[in-house]
Amino acid sequence: MSDWRFGPRNLLSDVAGVRVGHAGDDRLKSGTTVVVLDTPATASVAILGGAPGTRETDLLAPENTVAEIDALVLSGGSAFGLDAASGVQAWLAEQGRGFAVGDVRVPIVPAAILFDLANGGAKAWDRYPPYREFGYDAAGSASADFAIGTVGAGIGCTTATVKGGLGSASTSLSNGVTVAALVAVNAVGSATIGTGRSFWAAPFELGDEFGGLGLPQPFPPGATAPRTKLHARPGANTTIGIIATDAVLDKASAKRLAIAGQDGYAKAIWPSHTDFDGDLVFAVATGGSGIVPEPSGRVELAAAAAATMARAVARGIYAAVATPTDRQPTWKDKA
């Protein structure tokens, strides 16, 4: 890890050919984040939470036919938010993108959602919820430079102790491979230790990218007692994220990378993978580096995926900002 460093942006887009866009409504306290891939890329998924909400995840299994995807969606709105993928499909279709079936092209857009319907936002909409338009707008605005914190899918996120958010981080490995993470943190558990402000992810921090506090010294008594949202219920929480790399991977290897990304949740959120979380990680491999990792390189890639995801979790909470009708303090406002 001593040779690891973050990329020029410390964002998912440090993997070349990956762009991110956001759309949402602060009054609604919800939104959508879209990852657009400049060219189709290999992908898979790992779901370890007990209450997931997804679209087009079955096709990501290694044994299934479609090998590459065009975009990914992380959205608020619970099951309503799955509409965001339709908006992204519409935008991609306008660009002539999609899996070729004869003369027809079908954009492949897996999606995952989180529950932010009871966070204080004004959720009254007309006949149709706004997420399809959020998806279309987010895809159209996708860029290598994008904000983190209270944006897109992170607008309505909460955790057990402080306001959640959308985070991202990247790591450049010594073999020339880049691995990066994007995550919307809306967990049942806590990303901070005990009643303090130190992050569980502190051992993996590079520089002072989320405050530089390190681990508390001495470690506070009772800090390992689980701190969770009161009255947790199925579907009411979720941490959803993406690991991207420019390594050359097949679908089975991408699945292993997604599993490693879930380790990042376990290192950054205590507890994680509960019955009431929908914890999910997509993995995307663009192959842009041309590097096929050797066995030792695969171990390093998996370790970097876990560490990078843990950093992204903390960065999303660190970057969150206060907005009207918040029911929790931000990390920066926490006493």
C-alpha cells in the first residue's frame, strides 16, 4: 500500500473512459447518479445486503450472454428510482449505443436504488415520479469532473450518526493499473467510530482526503457496539456502489472484484450487510490499460478495491453539506 497513490482527480473518472453525471432535487431530497462508459465494458455485481433493489443484474452473472454494459445507475427513490435507467436508455439510444440484436440496439443499463423516501423531503409528485428525467439529465451531463457529497444519489442519504452522501476515490497501482470507486452511502450502520468523528476507514486514508483524523487514541470504550438507525426496516437503507478498473478482466474476474468492493463496506461501515441494508457493488473493467493481472496482481487489485471503496465511503460523508429539513447533522457540523 505504500506505493499506492490516488489519481489526478481522486474520482471514479480516473479510470479513462468513465464519466459521471448527477441530477436531482434538493427539495425532494433525492436524486440520481449515472456512470456512462465511453465504450461498452465488462461488468458484474455482488449483492450482500438483505434488502436490495435492482434492475438488469441477472445478466451480469458470468454464465449469462451479455458480456458488456453501456452505463450504470445509482438512484434514490426506492423502487420508483429504477425508472432512472429508462431515462439513461433513452439518452444512449439517441447516441446510437446498445447491444446489437439484428438491426436493433438495446442499451444495457443495470441499476440499483436506495431508500430515501422518509428523509424529510417533499415526495409528492404527479402521476409519474421524476427519476426517468433524472436519469436522462444525469447521462447527458456526465463528465470526468463531477462533485461528491450531497449530489445525485447522495442527496437524500443518511447513516446511523450523520448525514450520508455520494463519495468517490481512486488508486493507482505500481503495475500501472487504476482502480476507483463510487458509492452512495445510506447505511443502517455508522461510518464513524463511537460518538466521535473518526472514520472506520481511517487506516486506508491517503493524505487528509477525509479530514486526516486517523483512529482515536485511546480507542473509546464501547466503540465497537453497533450504532444503527432506529426502527430499521427492510428496504429503508442501502449502500450502493461501483468499482471500476482499467485492467483486462472477464465477467468472472469482475465478479471477484465486486466481492472485494463489498469488503470496503465492511471496513468503512459498522455494522454492514445487515438484513435491512441492500448493500450492492457493481464492478466494471474497461480494459483500457491493456494489462491482464497476474495472480499476485489480482490479489493487489482486490485489496485496492476494498481500500478504495472504504475511502470513497468516508469521502462521501466528509463532503456532505447541510440542506433545509435535514434530520441529521453533517460530519463537518457534528460536535
